[in-house]
Amino acid sequence: MNAGPSGLAEASEKQGTSEAAEAPQVNIGRAALRSAAALLIAIGLCWYASQGISHHELREAIHALPTEPLIASLLVFTLSFFTADVLGFGLSWRTHLAREVPWRDVRALVCGKQVLALALPVLTKVVGPLYFWRRWRISPTRALGASELVNACDLTTVVLFTSVPLLLSDIQLGTGLTAVVAAWWALALAAGAWLWSPQLRRLWPRARSAGLLEAFTTATRAELAKLMGLRIAHQLVLLACVRSLLAAMGARLSLSQLAAFGPLFIFSGALPISLAGFGGPQGLAVALLAHRWGLMAPGQAMAFSLVWSAGFLLLQMGVAVAHFPRMLTLLRARPNG
């Protein structure tokens, strides 16, 4: 459902007089504690994954990485990452919050907030709501909901790519990962039925009308198809990048292994078990590529994951720093009207 002609007027109309927008609350202390916890978990995962790998073996494996395929894969993936995010968040924000949001603002916010992901990733969720409150006086919960719709589509595509090989092949991910995939589908199907089934709309009506879920309840099939299409296209680019790099390292993943590993490898770097992209990817690469599938030595898997995380972090920060000043300017802007 498209937003009205004026973001400010639309916000007033949809919120009503009883729901005055309040500024998003930023708790730096809590964000720092969450980052500290993620850092400890990430260090623990890297330590566990590196067991049995000598410093000499790791150093040799890093030096043996194919330079040109590595650089090409990282550049293509980074371009796809930011393109999918800018288009996805822009589509959701312009549909559910304010149609007249400039695309240059979307680009600055989506790219610039990645600076925060380096140390305080939870604060990236505040950027969108703060902008829309400052600029359009739109409720932070509505703005957060519009962003979470994009994140939900992203997670769904990750689980989708992982589920297909689990169902159609004999690939093994381990009991833990398989249980997480099954639990996500149970939750997603139950939530989807409650959100969009006419028979279930009477259940918890106050929750359905909450600002946080407004984007979910008003999203059309066409919008969801566009969002899912963007995420699927990005995942396909990711699979091509990972496959070309691992093939250059001598690891020949089957299509089922590639579909299961690639999305999980990247997504694990954004979970609270990782910080700045380190932690989850290292544990997953060693566990699957080396120990479970035997496609490469543990030292190779560790080297691949460490260099990938470091390379993407450098490229990500380069793009983010270039957009960070404009993002700060937008977050300090005075309200329209």
C-alpha cells in the first residue's frame, strides 16, 4: 500500500491524535553491553574453530589464497550487498512511510549506518526511525516496522536457500542448524497465517494494529514479490562469488552444499554471535567445509573465512565512511512543514 502524498500528513492521519510520535531512545550503555557479549561469543567461536590449526598452517593458507578471484568476489558481493539494501529499504520506506523520500537520502542512510555496525551494530536499527521522526514526525515504531519487513524477507530467503537442499538432497548440516531452519518455518508460517488470513484477523486485534506491524499487515503481494526478488537476486550473486572463490581454492562444492553454505555463511556474520563480521562465519566455515563435508583442511577453511570477513569489512567501511557525513546531516535535519 503506497503512502499518501505527504509523509507528515500521512503520519498524522495514520497515527491519530492519541499516538504522538516520540523520538527514538538510544541507550548507548545497553548497546555497548550487547556488543561486548557478541565480541566474547565471536572470540569464543574463532578460538573453537581454530583448535588444531597451527599459526604456521594458517599463515601458509592465507598466503595461498588466490588473489584475483578473492578480490573480484569481494567487489561483486559488496556491490550486490549495498544495491539490494538500498533498493529494498527504499522500496519499503517509500511505500509505508513517505513516498517523497529522496533516493539519495535512502542511499546515505543505508550505507552510512554501516559505520555503526563495526562496534555497535544494534544502533543501525535506530538510524531509519530517527531520520523519519526528525524529518517527517513519523512514529519510530512504524519506521522500525518498515525496516524489519525488509529484514524478514532477507532472513526468509536465507532459510529458503538452506531448506531446498535439505529437502531435495542428502546434505547434512547437523542437528542444531536443521532444527533452527525447521523452527523458523514454523514461526514464519504461523505469523504469516495470523497476519494475512481473513479467518485469523480477529485474534489479538490490538497487536495487529500496532505501529511495529503496520508494514507487515499492509504489504501487498506485489511489494513482497519485489522485496523477495531483490533478496533472491542478491543470494544468487553471493552463491556465484563463493563458488568461484572456493573453486579457485580447490574446493568443489555441490549445488546443494553451495546453496546451504553460502547464505548461512554471510548471514551468520550479522547475528549477535558475531561482531564486525567475525565469529559466526569462521565457526560455520570450519564446521561445514572442513569437518562435516571434508572439502578442505581446517586451516584453509579458517583462512578463507578470516580473509573474506576482513576484506568485506574493509570494503563495507569504505562505502560507509563515504556516506557517513551526509547521514549525520540528515539525522540532524529539522522536521518538514
